[in-house]
Amino acid sequence: MTAELVRGQNHTLPQTRLEIRVSAGTPVVAGATLGDERGTVRGVEWIAHPGSPQLPGLEVSQQAAADHRLAVDLEALPAGAHRVTVLLALPVGAGGPVRFGAVPAPFVSVTGLDGTEIATFTLTDLDAESAVSALELYRRQDAWKVRAVGQGYAGGLAEMLADQGVTDPAALAGSIQEAVTRGLARSVAPPPPRTPEADRVRHATGSADHRPTTPPPAAPEPPEPLADPAATGPAHTTQPHTTQPHTASGPAAGGPSAAGASAGGPINYAHPRRQHAAPPSPPPAAPPAQPGQPAQPVAGDATGWSMDERLYNQIWGMFEDLARAVAAYRSAVDFAESRMDQELDRALSDPRNRIGGAGDRAREAARAKRDELASRAREALDRDLAQLAAEAAVVEPALPAAYAGWGNPVWHAHRIPMEIPMALRIGDLHLPERTDLRIPLLVRLPLERGMWVDSGRAASESAALMDTDRLRRLAMETAVAHAARLLAVYPPGEFAVHVIDPAGSAAGPIAPLVEAGVLARPPAAGPGGVASVLAHLTRRVDLVQMAVRARAADSLPPDLDTGEQLLVVNDFPHGFDDRAVTQLRYLADEGPAVGVHLLMVADREEASAYGPVLDPLWRSLLRITPVADSHLADPWVGHAWTYEPLTIPPGSRVLEQVLAAVAEARRAAGR
């Protein structure tokens, strides 16, 4: 089933060798740029265009044409390439149209080598733009996806290349147009409009890239093998390139219209013989949506070998989509403000406009244009947010316990698993544009770094308004809840929790762990207890490290617990001397690699007496807070996300039930 995309939507690519087909009602220039993990084009050697049509893993047409076939082999792209952006531009100096608003909307499809369509996109709502970023193929985690972009540029090819980060874009745009001019004599004539009975009929004039066909269209031909394939680099999380919305327009549903362009009436943007349906997903197929409506979301609509992995990838995909959508909105608003300022400067720099009402009219016109652009950007954002909210409403109830909040009924029927999940939910994230749209914050298991629950009043505005004792208790309760979640998602006996409470001030929050009997040993108090626990865990790290290096796991002492270990430290640095601080730093640095993790409850200001010696400790831990705080940034565009800790519903006994299930599973397993 083909996924018909609208601006901003994405779809998973099931294969890496693809064709990108472009159909337009007039000759256009087609090219592509490669971007790194930040979306930056590293140089002209990462740009395929008519003057240089081949790159490793990528080949484009050598001339302007109404139809194009771009060959892509994602596995053969240069190392470090994480994104392929398909660019379209109108040729200059050919006597043809100078803006996309005067021609039928270009149609772009992504197909397999056998011609099977994977995703399509009709670039509607273009007006004064003479160049457009049509779509992008980008790598997320270990999977490739396609996103409908439709970002137009009234400044043409040079402006579009500048937005891609190209050095000296005007010179490169000129050389591309020069190469196009040399090949205009061989360009393909515009095809007739689409009809319900048949697809476009191609009429070529001897082009090597566009072979003439007659209706009905024959089976598509596979592309020629790509030259100089390069080995792929390691997969990384996709880093988006934030673009300025130069006369960008919002998404369109692509609904049917009246007569075709040949009759002089409105252009029919609906592709023939296609139904508006949700994109296919690896799990159960998505139900069809109503014509003209967004695809119905499906839980687990992502790549992965299991539902656990698919949901994990889908959640991180939602996180990335929200980050990108908000970045585009904020960029559009900034652009509208900047454009208003420039127009005002130009208008008021003329002394004649300072007399009478000319200046006032110029201000009103500039502000009206700013408001129009901002309103269009907000409409596009609201559509994206509504789609993400609908997806979140479907995904949240389908989450397994490890990914679910405490209020999810799945916890009441939870059974201790026989293998660990991919990740664990430790909170929610949201942005101010829509605070009720929460994205689960997942950390991979086994933990790759420890966590620090910041109990300081200076941690956030909410914390500053709270009583110190109440804030510390809330921080310790947060740590206990995280420890309980870790115990509940590990197989029986494969995860142990140790607690250091030097002054015994956390007896209340620790009580559920103590009463359930799930701690490895009683909570350690006083200098002697602190030293004993730290020595025990330090010894474990040393022994496991030596066994790993010597490849002698059988030589470990029989009494050594090789399961994952979590050390919960309350009220650091109280009760810690210099030796204990050194051991704690050693556990933070070396422990995660051999299964020893920290979960600290601390106020950094109270540890300031140690000076910079503790800076590496704080940096090695993931900071979370017991109250909402905007301190986390995404790896793509760097938004400040508000972190919301997971809370147990008032009056709920879910924590005690979960810990009782952990204890029962251990008894049944003889642990």
C-alpha cells in the first residue's frame, strides 16, 4: 500500500535501493544534497546536480525535464551522510515559467527497483517560489525514513543552496543553470495532464535519461548500477537541519479538484487510481482514513524485530517529529519578525514616507504580513501537533509496563519478565507550544549512565517555592520509585538495590523497599555503613573488570553477585569522607560498564566545598528533578524540554503491589 504524504509527514523505507520519480508539467531541474548528522552539506562533493550528476550512492538527471528518475542506494552513501534532500528548481533563461505557482504541482514518488511505490507527495500551495526542497530521506536510529518537506524558496536555487549550508551558493547555482542551459535542446516536452484512465504519457525527444513510452505505461525499468559505491558509516541518530521558511506554505490534503490544466481550469492535484489510506506498518495494518484526512495512527508503526522495539522506535520518532515541528514553527515566526523589521527599515528609510500617513500604512502592511506568516506557521504546527496527539493517544495505552506511567492499568497486571526490555521510562517531556502533549522519556537498558535526582531548591522555579524538607523527601520518593521500576522489569534475581542513608533521614520513603524485602542488604547508615557498601561494590567492579580483561569469568568468586547493581545514595555528601567520595567517583566512572549504577539524591550546592573535583561526577550522571523543570535538550535542534517526573496516582497502592510481585517472583525462583 502506498503512503500518500502531506507536508511534514514521514514514512519508514522498507529497503535501501530506491528510485525517486519526479513528474512536473514543465521542465524542472532535479538535484540532491547529502547532509551529515546535523543536516549540513560538507561541500560541493556532497551535491548531485546536472553538472555533476553522480555521487557514491546517488545519481540524478543531467538536464531539465518534465520527468526525472533519481537513483539512490542508501547503503552506498559516503560515510557520515545521514540525509538525502531532493531539490527541484525551474531553469532560468529558457523562456519558461519563473515560479511554481504558474505550473501544475510537481508530483514526487519513492519507489523500489521494481517500480512499487512506497510513498508519494504532491507539492501543492507553491506560489512565488522558483526552487523547492521536495523531500528528504533521513536516518533515524538504524532505519531510513522519507519525509515530505515542500519548503519553497522565492530566491531560487541560490537561496535554497544557501539554506543547505553551501559555501558560495550563488556561484554554484550559476554553474548548475549553465549546465542546464547546455542541455535544454534535449529537454523533455511537458506531458499531458493525468487522467483517471491512464497515468502520465511520456513524450521524449531522444533524451538518454527519459525513454519514450506509450500508454498504457510499461513496467518501470530498473536504474543503471551506481558507480563508485562507498561503504556506509556507523548509524547515528538523525540530526535535522533547521531551515528558514522562505515563503513556506502549509500542508495540503491533496483533494480532488475540477477540470485539468489542459481545459484551463483548476489543476487536479489528486493522483489517479489512488486511495487516501494510512501508511502500512510492520505490525497490524492501519485502518484506512477518510479521504482528505490524515492517516490513522497505529501503535508500533515503526521498524523493529519485536513490538517492544517498534514501540521504542516509534516513541523516539514522535520525540523527533515534535522537535522538528516546533523548530519549523519557531523559525517561521522568527523569519516573519525579521521580514517585518526589514520592510519597515526600507519603508522608513525614505524621507517621503515619514510625512503624512505613508509611514503608518507601511507599518500596518508590514505587521499584517508578519501576522499572516505567523498565522500560517501556527496552522501548520497545530496540524502537526494534532496528528502527534492522536498518535500519542493510541500509543500510550499500548505501552508495556517498562514504557508506561504509573497510572497505566498495565502495572496492575504486571508480571516479572524473564528478560529485560529495551528501555525504561523515567519521565515525560513536553514543549510550551502544547504542554498536554507528553512524550515518554526512555533510557536504554542496561543503564549506560547513572542518574542524579536534584534535591536543591535552586534546581528550578518550582523547587524554589517548596520547603527544603518536603523537596528532599519528594526527591527520595522519586529515587525509590525508579528503583522499584528497575526491579520490576528485570528477571528475578538479576537486579539488586543497595541504599546508603547516612543519617537515616529517608526511613519513610525507603520503607516500601524495606517492607517488601527486596533490598540486597539493610540500608547503610553512619560512616561505617557507607564505607562497607562502597567497599563491597568497588570490589565487585574490580573483580569483574579483571575477569573481563583476562577472559576468565569462571574465576570469579562464587559469592559474587554478577547481576546488575543499583546504589541509591541519599543526601550526598553528608556522611562521606574523602575516601568515600573517591570511591563514589570510581563507581560512577567504571561501574556502568560492568553493571554497577548510581542513583543519587543530592543538592549540588551542598557539595560545593569539594570544588571542581566533583564536576566529573555530576557530568557523568543524567540529571532529573522531583518537580517539573526545563533542563533537558534534544540532540537535533536543542530545544529546552520540560521534564515531568513520573508520579504515583494519589491513594494508589501500585508501588506496593509491584514490589510484592518482585518479592514473590524471587521466592518462586529461589533467589
